[in-house]
Amino acid sequence: MPNHLHLILWPTPDQVLSEILRSRKRYAARQANPLLGRTGGSFREHESYDHWIRRYIRNNPVTAGLCRLPDECRWSSVYVSGGQNHGLPTP
């Protein structure tokens, strides 16, 4: 998709996610506004919609037809084998 990007971050303990996102969005707006002939005003969404992105990523293997449930895909962050989740913590 040429009009947006998905970025997955796992901040270190000394980082604040909201500050990382603010910095990335500020940079993108400063680069894009001159190309679009825009100045000032709001460029970005105020909500990060991270809960939608996590759900979208979690369900990608199901959508692709690789499995029936997200936790059945071995490469998923919610993969369960023998009753244990072997991936990243689920949101």
C-alpha cells in the first residue's frame, strides 16, 4: 500500500512508545508535506490503531489459508504447541 506503513516496535525499558511514534510521525510529515504542497494542519491520525494492527498480523496466517486458527501457525507470535505459547506475548 503506497499510502501507509505498518511498523512493529518493541521499545527497550528506557524508551517510551508514544515518543517513538511522535518522532516517526513528525519526520514523515516533514518529508511528505513539501511533496504534497501542504503546510501546517494535521497530517496524521491521532490514534495509532495498534490494536487493529496486532489483530491483523495475528490473523494473517488464517487469511492466507495456512491454518484454521492463529495459534496453529508455527511462525505466529501466538503459536501454541503442547499447550505452550512459543512466540511473543499476546497483546
